[in-house]
Amino acid sequence: MDTFLKEIEERKDEFYRYVYRNIWDTSVADDVFSSAVLAAYKSKSNFKEGSNFRAWMYRILTNKCFVANREISRRGENIDDYQNYFVDAIKNESYKKATRDPDEFLEMCGDEVLVAMKKLSTMERSCLLLKTMQHFSYKEIAEILEIPFGTVMTHLSRGRAKLRKELTDYAHESGHLKKPEVIAFEQGRKTV
Amino acid sequence: MKKVEDKFLFAYIDGELSVSEVEELESQLSKEELQQLVSEKKIERGLGNKLNSAPGCSSDLWSQISSEISAEENLQKSSYSKTWLYLTFATAAAITLFFSIEWAKYPSWIPQSVVELADQSQVKVDKALINDFIAKHGVPVKIADFPDTHHGRKISLVGAAIEKVAGDDVVSIYFNCCGKPGKVYLVPENGKSDLFLQNEKKKSHGSAMKLANKGKYTAVYVSTHKDAGVLSALTTEI
């Protein structure tokens, strides 16, 4: 087998998982992944020897995910200055309470994490997946997604903030966590 | 948490800070703030594990992709082979066409090689014998005295023969000019063969033919050599 194809095969599970988590409709994951591998194989002459093969592959995979999600205006929003969504989100008192025990919080959220992930834009989700799942640096993510460094941080920040809000809302609605107004009401009664 | 530090807090969770930056940041945070960042790190790690629990690429899917790539490769190879085949045919056709055009450019009575002329000669090399041959056929023209090198061209006699031109028997003298074949037809002025050759010259064989008047005869110099005109001085009327 071609050495190029062998390199893809070695990481096929990792690549597939990324596609699976990135696209909205998981029933087309096989098609999106196949078309990305074929596209990579056809354009293998474009890969510069010695450069980051993994990052190059993720660029192709991400492009295919964008097409599958029909979100073609990926570069429509270039927010070069880091914006402070995430720090605001984690300063929220109700969130702080919910995450006092992170393991318990995650267990309580269960598959809701995946549902919340789907509510993010493809760009936010791609940034999060590349960082949280694949542990790429901000610089590598910027190269993969072909966006400025600051934009990566902003997408990450906003994605994480949305994710945390969704999960906290879920915790309240499902009764795992008391709603802030209930807490306030209870505190008021105690005072009286 | 101070707003100016937000970027650093974010980078701290992602492990994007250097050791010294981490130390500096941690020294500036309260215990509660630090505890929250540690929690966030845990949450991120937990999220990563959750996301990585997605299924991997099935072996069936990989086999299918591998087959598609093999098919693609074969298609490319066959396309390369076809391209080579087409190129080979095209080259062969171009070569054939080139030689056909070259061949068609000159009628068969224009000599192609000195050897061919030597084979056709009825009398060979000797000037006196050739002059006798010309005279014997009633043509009042003889070969002039010419040096071995004439106008920078090395010229020698090959022989002479009778050839059919436009149905007429015509005396033809054969020369070797710089290794290339040349011949001189001696045709009666305004005769059938003269008119025919004049017409041939007009058609496109101008560069290969020169006509010169030798009394009542026309000497028609024929050669694929560009300087066929050099041969014009080689005959003289008697």
C-alpha cells in the first residue's frame, strides 16, 4: 500500500471521530470521511514533505465538514481581537455552583454535552474539537482553519461559553440543579 | 478575575502558557480563582474524553475507501497508458506525415540519393564516355570543363542514362554535388518534356529545379540540394 495511505490508515479512527463529532447529520459521516480521504489522496502532490501531515489532513477534513454542514461562510466572520465570552461565563454564580465537582457535573450532563456541541456554529465546534479532542495549539488551529490566531481564541471562547450555558440550563431544567430564582426564594424564606 | 488577565486565563486552561507564565499567573490568583481554573481544566479534559468516545472508522468503511483508491489508481495508470499510447501513435503519425509531405514535395524523377543515380546510370563516371552517350542520342550539348570544386561545391560526375519524361526519351546526366544527388535533363526546347518540366518548376519545385537555355535544348537541373543552380555551368552547347 502507498505510504501516504498508510499514514492516513494509522490515524483513521482519530480522523473519523473528528468528522463524526463535527457534522450535524452523523448519518453522512461515512460519506464525508470517505470523500475527505479520497480528496486528500488525489491532492497528495500538494502536501509538502516535512510539513505537518496531521494538520494538513485536518484542513481537508474540516473543509468537508463545512460542505456537509452547508456552512460555507466560514470566513465571513473574522474576529481578530480576543473577546471575553468564556471568562464571563465561568464567573456566573450558578455555573460556579454547578461545577464545584467537575466529574459530577459532567456525569450529570451525560450525552447532553453532545447535544450542546451540535448547537455551536461549525467554526466554533471545529475550534473546540481541534483543541479539546485533538490537542492542537492555537497556532496550529489557525493554520488548519486558515483564520487569524485571535479569531481562534474568540471562537473557542464563545463556543465554550455557549456550551457551559447550555449545560447549566440543562442542569436546572432537568432538576439536577436548583434554578437561581429558586435559590433566591429559599434564601428569602430562611431570612424571614 | 481582572479583565486584563482573561486571555491568560484562557490560555492557562488550554496549556498554552510557558512555565514562568503559569507561575506568574498562579501567584496572582486567589485560591478560589485557581480552584475554578483547575475545575475548568478537568471539565475540558472530561469533554475531550466524552467527544473521543465517538466510533472510529469501521474496517468495512476502510476496505471500501481502499478499494476506491485502488480503482482510482488503476484508472490513473490506464489513463497514463492511454496517454502514452496516444502519444506514440501521434508521434508515429506525425513522422509518417512529415516524410510523406517531404516525399510528396518532390516527384519520383527528382533523385533521392547518389547511390540511386549510380544504379540507374547506363554509362558511368567517365566524362568522355558520357559525352559520347549524349552525342549518340543526338543532343548538341556536352559536359563543360569544370573543376572538382565549383563555387565552393564539390562536384563529380556519376553517370548518364535515358529517362522517360512526359513520354519522351530524355538524356539525363547524373552528378554528385557535396554528397547529394543532382541530375541534368537535356530536353528539346518547347518540346513535350520541356513544357512539362517548366510546368513542374512552376508548381513548387522551384528550389529543386533550374532551367537554362543551351541552344535548341533546355538544360533542366534537378536536385534536392538547395544549390541546384550550381549545376547550370556544368553543361555547354556544342
